[in-house]
Amino acid sequence: MSFTHDTGGTPETEWLEAIEGHEPVELQEGMFAEIDHLVVLAAHPDDETLGAAGLLARAYAAGVRTTVLVATSGEASHPDSSTHRPDELARLRETETTEAVALVAPGATVEFARLPDGGLSHAVPALRERLETLVGVGGEGDSGSRGARVLLVSTWAGDRHPDHEAACEAAATVAGSRGLWHLAYPVWLWHWAAADDPVVPWDSFVSVALDPEIVDAKLRALALHTSQVSPLSGLPGDEVLLDEGMLEHFARPFELFIDLTPSPPAPAPAELHDGGVAADYFDRLHAAADDPWGFESRWYEERKRALLVAALPARRYGTVLEVGCSTGVLSAVLLGRTTDRFVGVDVSEVALERARTHAAAAGFAEVSAAAPATGAGATPTSTPSAEFRRLQVPAEWPEGRFDLVVVSEVGYYLDAPDLAGLIDRILDTLTESGAVAVCHWRHPVTGRATSGDDVHAAFASRSGLDRLAHHLEEDFVLDVFTRAPAVSVARREGIL
């Protein structure tokens, strides 16, 4: 590691000020209703208590089945001790962990993999195999039944400790292969980093609030790790490892996690043209994880939605079509800008069911028939109709004409002919005053037929569409097109 425990760390007051300024997304109480099994992976005994004791306590209170897997037994914590052999330290630290977890989550199962402390990077395959068993790669009735909704929580790879990195690597591999929700908790980051250090992943943090009773239980659990919070003896080599300054970082009324939830690779591009293959793939993807792309937890996604909606040239639209609506998080926002009829289409029925739930939570009930369009910019007269339909575009397309069409994070699943067909469909059904909003990820991802930039170039090159707005970042590109010629918002409103 590139730091030592006994060097001065960053004061907790600086971290609290920075956290307040960045406002991490808070995971709500309802998250526990979406979890069948919480698996917390610790590189060493005490990591689970430092980084996730509050989450363990809240999961226990919500009735969630919980397992703590400790990769090593921490036998190398005091290599120069003259009073405790490594095997004695291992037994002591396992006992401390069992008691600490029992205090915050009495129903949790605690398992010890007993892999080498300080050498976990050489034991990643064994740790990965142990995790696979816990999350349920076997059949019905094993320790993690197939289809269970698993939240996998691990130490963080960026902690500058090789064992923490190895544990995170194992967890990330399992989460990626199983499509699991994966969060990571920092431990040593709070010690060696400064709040303005560019390595701090502010945009990926999510928080779990802890009430005073849980904070108190966490602090009592930490006190049970006596081998770490108190000297083993007064002799050299038996020093305290977690001093008061370090422990202050874990007395917060919340816990912070880094959302590492993967986006599983798609089938081969050629296979995506088969409607049955694509539907099955995305159904399985959404069945494995309720929010596989972090639409509801990531600031990146929330910010991107806000930018897309802000770029629209009209305040409201009569009829709106969202192509590839997925779980409907953006749909719920677009419904608020729709005066008459909203249609969301996706190839996954599992995703569409969640989209209907999001629409209902926003106050929009799905109907089977659409009302007539009233035109872009119209004043709302009633609650718009909401329709969510399973369609394979561009071969299938909803009836009617649309004042706004949104194509977000779907175009790169289409090959060139299908992408051209999608644009043809949009042009055929777009009203004369209509707009098209297109937004896509720019980084390469295996299994996608084209890149996000290619998708936007295809839209920009088509006659009949004129680019009104263009927003380009390293991560994504956002374009808004209208029927040619484009007219600025200021000119539409008579300012110019």
C-alpha cells in the first residue's frame, strides 16, 4: 500500500463539508423491498463494520437475508507483534467480527474464506468461486436460489490497499457475470485522500442514511474490534491501528458507497436483429437487476436526463414517443411535458412493467387507446394518456403522429440498415413542428453494432432534419433536431 495507518489523515470536518457540497444520491427505504439477499464482502475482519455496518443493520431491520463473507482472517495486521502469533490474531479477529456483526445484524450469516492476508491478489479465483456460491449460481435450494435479487457490497478497488482491490475485483467479476447490483465502500480513502483529490469518485457515490440508534450500534460494534482500536499490549509492534481520527470517519449519520453496477454485454450485434433474441436478452437483464444501468441511483443519469429535457425547444408536446423507454425513469419526466398522448416502446416486457410502475408513481395511469394530438407547445387540458408497448423497432412502430420523438441509449444496438429504417420511421410520423431528441453514450461497449457518435452522425446527415442543439461531452452526446429549417427558441418566442 502507498500509505501507513500512523500518518496524519484528512480531518473528518473537511470530508463532511465536501460531502454536503456534493450531495450524493440517497438510497431510499424502498431499496430493501427490492433485495432478497445482501452479500457483504470484507477483505479483512473489521472492513464490514467500518464500511457497511449501518447497511447491515438497516437490511436486518427490513427482513433482508444477509451474509458477510470475510476474505482473510487479518492475521498480518501486527507483523511485528511479540505477543500474538498470526494464528492467534486470526482467531481473535474472527471472534471480534462475529460478535460485531451479531450486534448490528443478529440474523446475518458470517463466513470466513481464510485466504492469505496481504496476498489476496493471488487468491482472486478462489474468492470469486466462493462468491459465486453465495449469490446462487447453482439451482433452486442452494445457498442463493436462482433468480434471487442480490445486492453485492465489497471493499473498494481505489482504497490503495491490494487486498481491498482484489476483493473488489472478485466482486466486480461476479456482479458482471450475474447482472448484480454492486456497491463498494471505501475504508482507507478517508485517511489518505484530500476532499479535493481528483481520485475521489464524487459522481458515483450513493448514501444510506442511518438513524441515531444505528450509528450508536455501529460504534459499539467497532469497539468490539479491540485488536484494531486498542493496542494489543504496550510493547512495540502491538500499536493501535484504528485511532480516534480514523474512527471519526465511520461515526457519520450515513454511509457512502460507490455504485459499480455493471452494464452486462449485449449479444453479438448480428443476434440483436432477431427480435426474440433481443427480447430474451433484455428480459433476462432486467430480471437479474431492477436498475441495471443505475438510472435511479447515478448522478450521471439524473444529470443527463435534466440536460435532455432542458434542451427541448418547447415546454410541452401534444404527442410524445420514447423509443427504448427501458424502465421508464425518463418516461416519467417526459410524461410531465406531454399534454395528450405518451407512448413508450421497448423490446423487454420486464422493463415495460417497471416503466408502468414509474408512470403510476408519477400520477399517470396507462390506457389502451390514445387521445388525438393537440400539437407541440399546447397548453395541457387534462392528464395525458400513457401507453407502454412491446415493439421491435424499426420493423414495428406505433400508430399515429408525434410532436416529439426521443431516442436515448438505443440507436447503437441497431446496424446501419435498421438505424436508417428507424430514422425513416421517425420522419414518416413526425409532425411538421416536431422535434427529435437523440442522446447516446460515447465510449465503446462490446456487443453494440455502432457507436453513439455513429448514431448521431446518421441523424445529422439525413435531409429533412436540422440540428437545433448539440451538447458534446467525453461520456455522451446529445442532439435535438427539428424539421428543417431549425428555428431557435428565442425566435420562436419573438425575442429576436
